[in-house]
Amino acid sequence: MEQKFEKEYEKYTKDTNAASLEEINDSVSIPASDSFWKNLVAFSGPGALVAVGYMDPGNWITSIGGGAKYGYLLMSVIFVSSLIAMLLQYMAAKLGIVAQMDLAQATREHTGVKLGFVLWIVTELAIMATDIAEVIGGAIALNLLFGIPLVAGVLMTIFDVLLLLLLMRLGFRKIEAIVIALITVIMVVFLYEVILAQPDVPEMLKGFVPQRQILKHGQLMMALGIVGATVMPHNLYLHSSLSQTRKYDRSDEENIAKAVRFTTWDSNIQLAAAFIINCMLLVLGSALFFGHGDELGTFSSLYDGLQNSSMAGAVASPVLSTLFAVALLASGQNSTITGTLTGQVIMEGFIHMKIPAWVRRMITRMLSVLPVLACTIYFGGSEAALDKLLIYSQVFLSIALPVSMIPLVYFTSSKKIMGERFKNPLWISILGWSCTIFLTVLNIQLILEVASYIF
């Protein structure tokens, strides 16, 4: 009996101490150079995979819809959300580099089995909400480009697991390069469309100043959808793991400080690109479709609107709508990589369970496909119903965010976990807790308003 216990204990200890994403941990060598640019290039990559989550199809429907309904009013929400995202991703990356644990591992270590299991369920639901956006965006893009029925398109998204497995065989550095290339394509497409739209620049700049109108129910619902689509809880777990993919001497404190510095540069540069893309989405919705918000509740209506001169004016053309659909498909497929990696991180971190990547991906995608498929069939292939499901999934992400933010701010502010040099300075801790409280209060207000609206 005692030997059996010892064997189980050894197995548990091995699982507990396993490196986060063990197959890619320490897989990218860092050159022994003092050159800023060489180090920036070497550390660049994880930020791109994180930034993907900030420009997935969930952002599209909330940002373009927000612009079409409320003009430039919600620009300030994107701006504040992006600043919060930069702060949180900095903390997440620093946790991984300094503590050499991802957020799931650190949370489990300081909570125990039962609470860790509950938090794993909540985080899994958040990943499902993210995956729902990818499924819907991919299925609709296939429908727009190739006329594939929505039900068939939803089923086809199950097989993107094959794409992920192929990419994983190419090596992690190549995956980072592919993701950066796809982000560049999305940015170029929307920059071109925004330039053609000729937005009202003074009104756009005015939108960066927060206004009380945002707190009204409709605006607040859309604003929290944008927050949920911009500050995504699963990215905190992912970044705390991906920040450990770089290989260097971790016994040297100066090397750790260097890793924190350049990883932060990488993260902020990529999140700045995501911020620009999200702004362009809202600007596009406002410049071309303001006043037509009720007519543009679906991706198909946006696709049609871009070639409808009565809505988009003189800039309307089939080319714009096709580019829109191509970028939508690229965005959905891009996001599928991060969904799988994050699922692996939280499963191994919270409940110490390891399964093959393709099994993990298939389970996650199937669980996400089922509600989308049921909604599609029940509403007779209605895209409007899918877009509502997508918006609600983004709102859920906003509600789930404090569950990830609270432990992250706590851990990175702890001298015991981070050490004197790398713990959050007082002002960063205050900012982190302020953001957590602010978002939690907004979420409570939203829940009360939605409850009063339903009942």
C-alpha cells in the first residue's frame, strides 16, 4: 500500500513540476548579443499569437456593429481595453519568465484540487466562448466566399485540427511567422478599406474621450462585448506559457530581466497592431454604415453592405466585400492555433491531465461546434441568430475575465513568488487591482440590467 502511494505521489509530483507546453518550452534559442534589434527579433513571436485573440471574429461583429450603431462613441472603450490588455499581458509574460510557471500552474499550486477544478471549468467555458466565435466566423466566411451552407460550414470547421497538426510539425518559430503574416494581411485589408471610407477624423479623435452615454444599456452591452473580445482571459494563460519558449540561462538574473524587457516589447508592439485593427473595424462601421446599425447585425449584411452603394456609397464594390470575407476566414483560422495551445495549458496546469494535441483540439472544437450547430439548425440556418450567439459569447468572456485577473495581479505583486526585483511596483499593482475592480463592477451592472430586462 505504501509503495503504491509513493508511486502515485511521484507521478503527481512529476506532473506538477512539468514545464508548461513541454514540447515547445525552451525551443527557441536567444543569441548572445547586446544588439537591441537582434534581441527584439529573437523574442518576437509569442506576442503575435496572443494578439490573434484580440482580432478574432468576435472583435469584428462587436467593433463594426458598435460603429454602425453608435458612431465613434466606443473608440474610447477600445483604447482603454487595449491599455488594460497591455498591462495584463505584461504581467502574464513576467509570471511565466520569473516564476517559470504559467498562470494555470500557479493558480493550482496556491488553491488546491477542488478550487482548481472549478477554475478549470470556468476557464474551459471561456475557451469555448472564444472557439464559438471562430466557428461562426469560419462558417460564415466559407458561406460568403464559396456558397457553402452554414450547417456544412460549421461541420467543416471541425477539421481545422488537421491544419493545426500540420503547423505544429513545422516548428514553433514557423508558426509564429505564419501568424504574423496573417495579421499583416488583415491589417492591410482593413487599412485599404478605411482609407476608401474617408472617416471623419475630428469625430474619430473625439471618440477616444470616454462619455457617459456608454453606460446606457445598449451601449454598455456592446461596450462589454468589445471588452470581452479585446481583453480575453484565455490569453493570460497562453502568454504566461509562451513566454517560456525562449532558451537562455535562467540562473542569471540579468538574463531574466532581459527576457522580461524584450518580451514586453514584443507584446506591446503586437497588441498595438491589434488595437489599430480594432479601431479600423469600428471606424469602418461608423464611416460606412452609421445609421444602418439595425440592418447590419450579421456578417452577411456587412458583406453585402460593402458592395451596396446605398449603404457604403461610392466606395462600394465586390472587391471590398470579397477582401472582407477573406480576412474573416484568415482571422478565424489564425485564432484556432491559440485555442488549442491554451486548452493544453489550462488542462495540464489546473488538473494535471495530458492528452495528445489532436484529441484535445477535437474535444474543444466539438464542444464549441455543438451549440453553434444546434442554434443553426433550430433557427433554420439564420445568420442573425449566430451573430447574437457570437455577441453573447464575447460578453461571457468579459464576465469570466476577473477569474483570471485576480490571481494574476496577486501572483505578480507577491515578493514570495516573483522576488524583490521582479514583483510589481506599487503603482502597477494599484493599476492592476483598479482594472480588476472596474471591470467587475461593470459586469455586475450588466448582469443586473440584463436580469431586469428579461424578468
